[in-house]
Amino acid sequence: MNVTFSHLGICVTDLERSTAFYCEGLGFERAERHEIGSEFAALMELEEVQVTSQFIRQGAVTIELLKFATPGAEVVGRRPVARTGLTHLSIRVDDVHGTAARLVELGGSIVPGTLTEMPFGDSTLSFIYLTDPDDTRVELMDLGG
């Protein structure tokens, strides 16, 4: 059996804002873009569908940003980290504070009280949670080296 990871999908309310967040803020690059219609309705468990699919890539990681016209996106807010299912995306950076500040400029929000820093050998490990413009949790981590 040949199994390989393809991508993960994120539903967004504003495709250009979310694309900027991930591309300008986290170094992803725009890739294929598709207009998807009701031929995918059954697969998506919907009566009918109109969605724009924007793939973005960074190395071997591919994310599909999905902007639904029909039906509209259901906005539910940040999901608790202890709820089953996808909890967060984790991105290694070399400057947690600077990257977080840039992501806030691009529509993200820092999750208050989550900055965690601890000594590790001759360096410091730094972690923080923030959310993308649609409240998907993103962990920034600097492993100090």
C-alpha cells in the first residue's frame, strides 16, 4: 500500500486576507487555485457547493484554503485545544515575538497568556499560540538554535 500525505484544508471567510496571513506572514507560496462546483457536493456532504480553493505550499507542507460562496462559511470561533480533532498548526520560526507581531498586522490575534519561554542549554525555547484571521490556532515555536 502506497500512502502519502497530500494536504490539509482550512475554511476561511476572506481568501485574500488568509492567503496574505500564511504567505506574507509565514513564508508559504501561492500554488494552484480552483473554482469548485457541485460536482464535489457529495464528497463535501453538502446539497450544493461553490467554493474557491487556493493551495499554498512551504517545502513539503501543502494547505488548501477554502472560501465557500455556497453555502457560506459557518463561523464558530477558536476551538478548545482539548477538543478532539485538529488542535493547531505548528510553525518553527527564529523570532517568536517578531513573527507574532507581523501576523497580528496581517489579521491574526495572539491568544492571551500563552507565551511560554524556558531556558534550554545555552538558549531559550519560546512558544506562543495565536489565531489566523478565522480563529484557526497556530503555534509559533523557536527551539533556540
